[in-house]
Amino acid sequence: MLEDFPAARAAGCPFDPPPNLQALREQAPLVRVRLEDGTTPWMVTRYAEQKALLGDKRISADVTRPGYPMPMAGAATRSSGLSFILMDDPEHARQRRMVSASFTIKRVEAMRPGVQKIVDDLIDKMLAGPKPADLVEAFALPVPSLVICQLLGVPYEDHDFFQVNSKVLINRYADPAERTAASGRLFEYLDRLVGAKLDNPGDDLLSGLVDRIKEGELSRVDAAQMGVLMLIAGHETTANMIALGTLALLENPDQMTVLRESDDPKLIAGAVEELLRYLNITHNGRRRVATEDIEIAGQLIQAGEGVIMPGDIANRDPAAFPDEPDRLDIHRNARHHVAFGFGVHQCLGQPLARMELQVVYSTLYRRIPTLRLATDLNQIPFKHDASVYGVYELPITW
């Protein structure tokens, strides 16, 4: 009997991967699973094999290849706006290089004071407002949205528009027609911005892509698709980590206390890595397809067979994280996690995400030392229906 994928998390254990997937990891490094469309790709259950395959050139991220394990019916494809992350080299590398300079550690560190001001201003506003407050709406979503808008050159006043359409795209149960329409609206929006910057460029990432268009290195369609990708990825993932990470710390008050009372940048950076490992919000697995036969861990993956690599169970693998991997421990050395993937397709924006989370986790709990939940844990709506895990709202008070 094949296990269904994605699988449900256990009631009362919202931070842990589905228990049946954890059990499969103990049985074998590769197992067959059944997707909603009836296909039966391989699922890689362990950390070492996931890293090996993510770094293997015989594994393709190209969603148009036969056998690719689609994450949902009517899922976005390369032609509908997810750009180079669903391409293979050399085109993947060519397009990625066009934006990689904006996400270097040096460039991101230069943004830290501006991000600190955004965080402090939003905390000031939240403290001056009513309580309880919804941390998602008041803080977790605005922080990365403001940052990515400034980086891309997207007007923040349009945040309701792109946040609503992004939610449709990452909802696993959204009607395929609705998902296609949301993708189209986002593409048209970014295409208009690219067009405006062709006439009046600024000092932002989209304007940099416009330079590539003028030089004949990039089409306007590709530029708009890259904009959609970075806009969605730049706010959805970090917003969910801010809210879910806060909830995890509130449920582990000893860890919250250590983090709140420390001003050690190394401890704060380490806490970010551990929260990324422990929560791993990309919980539906990285999808690939084999382009050649691959033998790994005694198992043959045949060319054309789909492969799914859920980072959440890899990041709880005791072979990689031997000291109680199901426990949150901000003193753990967790930097080798696969929350951002591995290999040529690892997350382009990880330096920015790390910096934003460091600023948030080092500021929010220090500024609001009495921060606490305003409801019971079992009343919080978790994003079980989304490809990016988190909470829809987080009522807090102080």
C-alpha cells in the first residue's frame, strides 16, 4: 500500500513533519508514493540521498519534461510565470546570473539598516495600536513585502493585490482556472512595471532587467516572469517563517528567553538556522525528474521517473542532526540544513531571507518582552492547504 503524498501532519504537532513520512525514513532511503493525480514517483526520505540527488546533473528541474511530479492540478509552469527555477542549465544559469548580484552577502548586508528601520517602525505601529493584534497582518507579512518591493522597484501600495494572488498560486486546492487567472494577473502586473521602467528606469532590480532587455539578452516576457518569481518568493516564504518561527518560540519559552536576552550576532544567526531546519516551511518537497538512470542507495531510478525530496523529513534525519532532531535547540549547529535546497537550484534569495530573519528575531522579542499568544494553539489556522507552510493568522498580545 503506497503512502499518499503530501501527507497530513499529526493533530497537536503542527511543527513536525507528517509522522508516516518520518516512519518511511526509518524503513528505506527511497520509497514510492502516490500523488493526487495517481502517479507514483520516488520519494527520497533521507538527508544524505537528498543532497546527493539535488547536486546530480542527471536530475532535472524542468517542469515540461515527461514524468515531472506535478505538485498540484493546473500548477504553474514555465510559461505561466515561475521562470528560471523550473529550467535546467545552461538557460537556468544564464537567467539566474542576471539577478544574482542583488542577492550577494555584501549587497544584502548593506540593506540591513533599512530592514532594521522597517522592523522597528512596524513594531512601533503595532504597539500603538489595539491588542490583541494579528502578527501576520501587522508585522510578518509587511516586513518582507516592504523589503522585496524596495529591492524590485514594485510599489508597496499594491501589496494587497500581489498578496491575494500569491495566496491563490500556493493553495494546493485552488481551482486550476483560478490559479491560471491569478498567475495571469501577476504576469500582466509585472509586465506593465517592466514596460514603465523601459521608459523610465530607476535604481532597482527590475530596472536592471530592463537594461538586459535593451541589450538583447532577455525578452520582456522573461523579465516579467522573473519579477513574478522574485515578488512571490520574496515575501511569502519569509513572512511564514516570521510568524511560524515566533509561534514555535512561544511554544518553547526557554528558547525564546535565550534569544530575547542575547545580543550575540552568532547566536542569533545560529537560531535562524535552527528555526529554518526545525520548521522547513517548504513542506511539499522539491520536485525533479531523472534524465538518465541513476542508482543510489541500492535503488535504481529510471530515466523519466519523478523524484520528490521533502526537506522537512531530511532536516529531521538523525543521521544528519544526531542530537534529538525533533527538538528545537537554538544552540544547535544547523547550518547544513536543506531548507534552501542544495546544488545549482538552491534558493537565490537565501542571504536576504537570513538577514531579514536575523533582524526580526533579534528585535521583536526584545522590544516586546511580554509577547504571548492571545488564543490557544489549537485555535490557530495553519496552512495545511498551501505549498508554503505557516499560519493564516497569529493573534498575539503583550
